[in-house]
Amino acid sequence: MELANLMDELEEKMMMAEDAMKADFQAIRTGKASPALVENIQAEYYGTMTRIKDMAGISTPEPRLLVIQPWDQSAVKAVEKAIINSNLGISPVSDGKLIRLPIPPLSEERRKVLAKQVKARSEEAKIAIRNARREGNEAAKKAQKASEITEDELKKLNDDIQKLTDSYIKKIDDGAAEKEAELMAI
């Protein structure tokens, strides 16, 4: 890492970890229909694994209903099979042209399982942020050993890196708490 761009690179890595966590959170079912629940599920389409969002239109005509309409009618069975094989816990209803996914309300047990998934995913994001902090601190120490910066500058840089880390850890915690509250709300 180049020292001049160190903070920018660290912030970018931390932001990517936060964004990845938020994208994963969107795929966690909260009792209301969201296209993010199914768009990244892959179905076999002409011998290739293809994401549902790349082969079908996904809409939410009602708060508790997802409708998936494959552009190629021959893909309906493959999409239906992929949804069944995913661990969504939702049974698709197909009429041969489109697939309806009625979203049932979550049971208390399922809410707790999903809350554990949220905690686990937020911890993964925190680990990614801490790894970025470690890389930044190591780059700063190398620069100080190579006499590129003074010891005082090293201390200030390490403090700045820690402040950035703390702010992203707080964002991760806030996002996880928000998602858990959304899951536990009936």
C-alpha cells in the first residue's frame, strides 16, 4: 500500500465489507416480499448456472407475494427447482408460465435462526474491517522503519486508522441491530 493513499484504500476496503454485508442482509427473509430474496439464486439454464435475476423478471405485486416470470418459458421448471433447493423455506407455485412465491409469516424459531445468521454475517464484516486495519498498521510501520515518516506521524496515522475502524465497526453494529429488529418485529 502506498502511504499517500493509505487511508483512502483502507476506507474503500471497509466500505466494501459494509456493502457486502448489507447486500447479504437483503437476501435474509423478513416476512415481506423482496426481489433480493431470490435474485441471486442460481438455476441451470442451457447447461450454465445463471442467476434468476438474469433470466427472469421479479416483481412484488403484494407485500407478501413474489412473482417470477422467466423470459424463456422452458426455464420455469429450472427456476422452480432452484428455489426449492435453496434454503429459503418457501414453496413455489407454478402455472407453467410464471412462479408465485407466497411469503408466509416467520415463526419465532425461524426468526431466531435468521437473527443468528445476521450476527454471523456482521461478525464476518467486522473481521474484514479489522483485517484492513491490520494491513494499514503494518504499512505504516514499514514506512516508519524505512524512515518515510517519523514516530509521531506513525502514532497519528495509527490513531486515524483506529478511528476509521471504530466508525465502520459502529456502522456494522447499527446495521445488524436494525436487521435484527426488522426480523423480530411481527
